[in-house]
Amino acid sequence: LFLFSYPRAKIDPASFLFDAIAPGGWNRRIAGFLLWVHVVVSYAINSQAICSSIDRIFFHRVTLWGLDHKDKIRWLVLTLILAVSSYIVANAVPFFKDLVALIGALTSVPLTLLIPAIYHRQRLRIPLWLPTKDSIASYSLVIFSLAFLVAGLYGSLGSIEMDWKAHPYPFACH
């Protein structure tokens, strides 16, 4: 993509380099194909790592249809679930910025604030929902983390809803 778009970008390149290539020509088709190959290869590599982690953590215990003893079938089911869920998420969220906001809302607060506070309370054997004089700071952090998580999730889902109203609904071709 870089080789086809950079020479045409001039001094002020487009924010999306693909837009610097004139529509309709062979250069754009080749760049589009190479971009597609890049996405497919990236997804294939990342999905294998994610599926391996999911299988190692809990999916190897699934006894439905005897999957705990059928490694190849279990891997097929797991990769199919990941592919279908990826397709649904990619088509249900209208814009990449909305997807990034949703992922950020779901992960940033729990990873940076909530989980450390919960681990701290568990390490000191303090009940999660019981505030004590010595644990008011970690208890406050748990409460504020949950409030920020809900606020971030509400904001990102609101942004997705606004984009759905302004643009075609999920899975709509445009």
C-alpha cells in the first residue's frame, strides 16, 4: 500500500493513505488487494494466538460433543466461534473509532484500576463489598472504577447509537 500511495501523496498526504491513490486504476486495485492480504494474514496470525489462549485456559474442558477428547474438532469449533464473533463485531460497530472507544471502555478502567484494587483486597483478605477503616482507599477505588466503567460504556454505546442514526444500520451495504 505504501509503495502505491506514497509517491502520489505529495507534501500533504491523506489521513488514510489509500485515499491518495486515484480511484479506478490498477494501482488502486493492486493496493486494495495487498491491503486485503495484509488484513487476512494479520487476522490469521492473531486468531491463532487468541484461540490457543482460550483453549489452554478453559475451552479444553468443554465436554459438549466430546470436544475435550477431539482436539481437531475443538479447534475448528473455537476458530469458527472467533471468526463469526469477529464478523458480527466488525459489522455491528459502524466506525473504527467506535470500536476503539468500546474496547477502551471495557478494558482500560478494569485493567488499570479495578483489578489491582480487587487483588489488593484479596491479598489482605478483605471482603470486596465491605468497607473498613483500614481499607477505605481500595474500597473507594473499586466503587469509582465501577462508576467509570459504566460511564465509559454508556458513552461509547451512545456514540455507536448516534453513528447508527447518522449512517446505515449494522450489516447495511452502502
